[in-house]
Amino acid sequence: MGHSVSTSAIWGANSLSPSPDFSRRCAAVVESAVFEHRLTPMLHLKDVVTVFDGLCVESDVTMLRLAEIQGRHCAGLMAPMIEGAETVSDALKVLLTFNCLHAQPIYWTPSMRGDHVSFAIWIDRPAGVSVRQSEQLAAMGILQFCAGFRDLLGDSFKPTVLRFKPSQVGADWPSQFVGIPIERSATQTEVLIPRSCLLLPNPLKNQDVDNPPQVEAELARYREQSSEQLLRNETCSWIQTHLATGDCDLENIAHRMNCDKRTLQRRYKRELSCRFSDMVDDVRADVCLPLLESAIFPMQMIAEQLGYATSGNFSRFFQRRFDCTPRDWMRAADEEQAQAARAV
């Protein structure tokens, strides 16, 4: 458990199949699905990214085409509950509450940004899934978020902008998706939604929809069985969103979890055998590599995204973590790419 995703994540992929071989592999992946929680068939994250890799062999723009085709179908078991939501805010609460049954390694963290709410995505990357694949999956998750909610909520769902890291987009990436402008040089993957639209009614509401009792029961069971993993991943997701804001500290997350910081720190030590600062460093390591790989962000900007005041502080962290400086890492990555190009 912990790295499974609903088969709805790849719904419609075969309709965009680039080859007969892809169709066969896609069918084999679907056949491997299992019913982990008796609600919907689930795939391992490694199999999902394999499908996306095969689908995007010619262009990552295929992800946008797939997400638009999917619409509400990518919401899986959450679709009827979102459809029955009274308002946009209620629909988003469905995602925050039940997504762990739909896509276990994917976490959404809302945060206030002035007149907007940001929904940022964080992925618990398992062994066998590369940073590049994780970045691609995060981009697909944001696209599915927008396509699914747009299909289920109609004109009440009005995102202002989609923001992607350069490491997630190609040269042919468009400037908009389903009418939502795209920013292609962001430091964080997120969608911004005006706070004013949160209380808008759902014009497509299905009056006959209620949360099925078995879904509520499975949520309680999953949270009990996976409490340690959920604690770690919900913390890491929150850390990613708050690193650059200056308020990423134990006291603030303890307030969010309705406890005092000493209680929370003891819980981290007892259940996860680590400190809050250890998880902060883990997230910093995950965040910085795609930003370095893009080669467009100054070191000072990357440092600030990791919560450091100076690029020197960032360099010292990187040296401790990766046994080389950020510039040495970039040079090695450039040489590896050059060797790969020569081999081709």
C-alpha cells in the first residue's frame, strides 16, 4: 500500500496510442490492477508512469490531450461525490478528503495567496520512479485536476493560471489548457483559484448523490492502517508548499494539526523515527534538483525556494546532501546529456 493509483488515471490512454506495442503494454498494465480497498481497481505508480512515458514518446503535449479527453473520468471514485457538491469549496474538500483512496502517493496542499488559493501537488516518489517521471506525473496531476473539476463543476470552476516548472514542459507546450493560461517557468507546480469562486454554486449538481457509506468506511480503515505514512507524506506536502514563504516551521504545522509543537515532534520521533528538520531536508533535496536541471533559475532564487536567505547556505546544504556543489552537479548532468546525445 501507499503507491497505488486508480486505473482512472490512465482512462482513455489507448485512444491516443502511438503504436500497437503501446496498446498491448497498456492492456497488460490494466490487467495487472488489483482491488486494494474494494472500491476501485488500483495500479502501482511505476506502471502508471510507464504508460505516460510510452504515450509521450514523441511529445509531452500528449498529456494535455489525454487530460482533456478524460474530463470527469480521471476523478474515479470521487466523481459522484464531487458531482453532488453544493459549492466549489465543497467539491475541493472531496479531493482533500478522499484522494488517498484514489491516488495514494499524490498529495494536494491548499494555501492562501492573497486573493487566490493555491493547490500545489506533491508526490511520494517510490524506488524505481525517476525524478523526471515524478515531475511528469505532477504535471499530469495538475492537468487532470483542472480537466476533471471543469467537467464536473462547469463555469463555477474558474482557475486563474496553471503554473509548471520548466522541467515539466517541452518546447511545444502550449500557452493555455482548457482556456486556463499556463505559466511555463514557475518554481512550483500549482493551480491558482480565485477565493471569490469558492462559494459559487455547482450548476451541474446531482441532487441524488450522497457519499456512499462504504467509501467513508474504507477511508477510516485506510487512515488507520496507513497513519504513519500519511503523517509523513502530509507533512512533506505541507513543507513543500511553505518552504519559500518563511513560515515553514514546526510551530506552524503543529497549529495546522491542532496540537502543540512538542507533541508533534514526539509523534514524529515515535512514529517516523525522525525529526521535522529531517523531513524539511528531504523535501529540499527533491525540490532543488528539477530547478537546477532547468538551468534558468539563479542560485539565489533556488535558495529562496528552499527557504534559505543566501545561495551560500543552499550550496552548503547541497554539498552535505549530495557530496558535490550545485555547479558540479550541473556540469556532471550536462556531460551525461552530451554523452547520451553522442551515443545516439
